[in-house]
Amino acid sequence: MRSKSTILISIVLISSTLLWAGNLQKVHPLDSPLYRNLATLYILQGKALPSTSLPYNEDEAKRLLDRIDKTNLTSEAELALYEAIRKELQPSRKQAGNLGYDINLDLTTEVYAHINTSDFTAEQDWTYGYGERKSLGNLSFETWPVDSFYSYFELSLMNNFGVVSQPGYDPTNPNTQPNTLYGKSPLTTNIIMVEPNRIENIDLNFPYRAFVSLGSEHWNIQVGRDKLSWGAGKSGNLMVSNNMPYQQFGRFTTGFDRFKYTLLSSFYTHPQVYTSNYIGANAQDILADGIKMFLAHRVEFRFLQDKLGLAVSESMMYQSATGSIDLRFLNPVGFYHNQYIRGNSNSMLVFEADYTPVKALNLYAQLAIDEIAFGEDVPPAANSKPNAFGYLAGLQGALGIGKGVFTYSLEGAYTDPFMYMREQYDPTTKQFGVGYDVIVRVLSHSMENLRYWQGYPYGGDAIVAQLNLGYEKPGKIRLEASTMFMVHGILDINSTWTLYNGSGTIVTTPTTENPFDNTETGSISYTLLPTFLAEYSLNDNFSGMVNIAVPMIWNKGNDPKAFTYDVQLSLGVTYSI
């Protein structure tokens, strides 16, 4: 009898394991150490980077980890990374009948302090900003209701963006406006209703992560809100960067050992909210039936015994003031550039490569083509459009030190002046230019239309160099020091262009004037930004972080100003239940 009972229990346990093994559709957030640790392990093993289109679901993450032969892990650091990844992928699910679920509560206290409340008054002046700050309380609910289906939803208690209206307030770009919580106040916290936070500053924009995930072996569909990233860039990526609070999207992925395909569509507010009919009005009450949609597909390959990774991404920013979508152009395997619908769209190509010539060293690069004179008039000939390219390249490496790993990276990026930018609005035809500037709507002091670049966080007209040094003991402590230097011309997210008239001059990065708008002039801005980050975990429940940044800027805002700087300190402790 005892042997029969043992066999029965074994069958039940094995069946349960197989059931969970069949549902690997949990999607891991971008701030998970999974991505960092897996990339480092691949570099130490002499492999090209794992897929750089993030996030992963469990099925993809397990397949990527399975490509590592554990018998080849010769150092303590490699074994520590491997076990940390395995732990991250272990399910923590409970069972209620046929429903698998998990409920987690994170309680976090954060303090933010800075010294310069005269020059660094906007939310975007913060290095540890709106997209990084943690909520006071975050309750997440995960479900695995049936095989191949997963859902995630979170409730957050936190302070909002904190924009305040005042004389001279520009509602078309609240990111740059003086901010009572995170600019004009020298000290604040994430604790609600504690000065300078008030009851009206409680955030009502949750959830920041909420989606459903459906799939099986080698494929997944994710629909909802989450963060995305395409590429190996440390300062950002040229097509999809992790620089927004969230994106609302639908995504399909299918992947195998040497091939991965992704189809992505994100949706945004139409730029008609910037017209005079909307300015000063309650933005929630006005009918806004326009649509702006980012549609992109991407293919990734691996060659040369797993040492070379290549990726090609193509996207189309589709725009319609009436909210209509022409289904002819929504071809998941078509070529968006050949649709010839410039009135409704703006297309972009990005080529990526990464190569690991020897163990512990990886090289990577990206080339973006936003606009190129191909079969058309060449700038500055009459009726020609400005060329717009972006370039990014870097090297990164790792070195095991005991059970920890030392990492480094050096990266440079260059974007042409009119990269991502849109044509001017035509009041006669009421046609809006189509650019890669997008809106994330949040309710703060009012309904704010926060503006971001869909691609590189610093947009066009930028030259950026960044050095990162770090040390990490997986699951214990992480230290990182970085320095970013940026040269930025005057063109920004509000800049537009028209066709050349034959008498203009070609401008190069960095600019001091817009050849299509003689009122837009200024000085070149220079930024030096050293930062230091420390994260620690005492156990699975208690963790903390320290973030110190010292932004130093010459000609801040492209105005001819004297050198100015700020010292920013962010402290936080988290208790997870």
C-alpha cells in the first residue's frame, strides 16, 4: 500500500509540474534582473547577446537559459548568475481549484532631495524621474486561469506627475514646466498627503502594468500596458526605448534558436490636442477621435556559432485625424516604406548587430534611417526633405570576481538634427505632420499630455557618450557608476520642418538655428551627468536603493546661460509581502 501511495503522490506531483510547465506565459518586467544577468552570462560564455527585444515571457526566457550549457560554467560568478536566473524563473503560484494565482504587496518609502530649486525646476530635470519612482504601495495580482493564458494587474498608491499651472505655462509640453513636487521643492517623498504632497497629488493614472498574455511553445501574444525596449543601447535605443511610464500595445512574438519575429503596435493620442480648440479646455470633455499608431515588425538572427546577432526593425507611425485605419497597410510581413502614404505615415528602418569576438567582450551597433533622399530631390534642392539618420555603437564586457561580476560599457550615439521630427501643421488643409513624438496622458494638476520620443530618449540633434561601470553579486548587492556627456543643438520635440526651397543650407548636429523657422535660434547645450546607484537585498522581503546624480549643464535649455548644476539624492527601502 505504501508503494502504491508513493506512486500516486509522484503521479500527482509530476502532473502538477507538467501543468505549470505548459503555462509559461508570465511576462517579466523590464526592471527585473533577469535581463541584465542573462546578457552578462551570455557575454561571459562568448555568445552574442540574447534577444534584445524585451520583455520576455517565461517560455522565451527558459529557452534562452537552456542555450547555456551548465557544464561550461567554470567560474563562481557564472554559476551565481545562472542560479539567480533560475530562481527568477521559478514559479511562485498558489492554487484555488483550477485557478493558479499569486498576490504580492510591495511597500516602499522613497525620499527625493536636490539643492538647485532655481534652475532645476521641471520634472524632466530629474535623473531618477517619473518613470523610475516607486509607489508607496503596489498590489499586484497575477492569474493563470487556464493553460497558455496569464494575466497581470496592479493597483498603485503613489503621487502623480505634479505639474502646476502658472503664468507662462505651456500646456503643449508639461514635461518642461516648473513642478511643485519634483522641482521647486528641495525635499519630498512618495508618501501621500505629506507636505508638499497634497490630496490632489494622489496618482489616479494606475495601472502602469496591466495586460493579458496568451501563448504556447515558441509564440506569445501580449495586449495591455507595459514597458518595452528594442536594442542593446545603454543610453537608449533608436526605435524603441524604455523611456516612457508605460506603453499601450499589442505584441506578437515567435522565436526559435536562431530566429525571432516580433510584431508590435502601440497607440497614442492624436496631436490635434495641441490646436486652439483644445488649449485651455478640459481635455477629458472634448471629443478627440483622431488616432496615432506605432506599427513595427522586427526579425532577429544568430550566426557564426552563436557569436553574431543581427536584427532588422521597420516601423510606421500611422496617423489619422478621423480615427480611421486603412487595413490595407496593416501587413505584418509587408514593407511599410512601399505603401507611399506620407500624408498618413512616417516610416523608419533600424539595422542592429552585436558580436562577441572573445569571451567577456561584446560589440554592438545600431543604424536608423528616418528620412533619406532616395529617388527624390537631394537637400537642399527645392521640394526636398531633410535627411535624418541615427547612429549608436558601443562595447561592453564582464569579468567574474568571486561570486560577483564586474561589468563595463562605453557607448556613443549621434542623431541628425531632424531625426524623429514632424512637418509643420498646415492650417489650410488641417493636416498634421507625422513624427515620432508621442503623448502619454496623465491626470495631474489637470489632464497633462506628457511628450516623449518613441525612439532615442534625447531625440534628434544630439551627440551622446556614456560610460558605465558596475559590480554585482546576484540577488545581494549591485553598484553602478556612470557618466554621460551630451552635446545638444536647439532642435527639440517642439521643432518642425518644411520642404527646402532651394536656398536653404544643410544643418548638422549640433544646430544653433532651424533653417525652416528663423525664429528658432539658440546656443548649443552641454551636459555632464555623473550618477551612482547602489541596490541591496537583505533577503527576499527587504531591499533598498540609493541614487545620486550631479547634472552639470552649460546653456541649459539652449539659452545662453552660465554653467549650472544640481545635486540629486533619491533613497528608498522596500518591503515585499
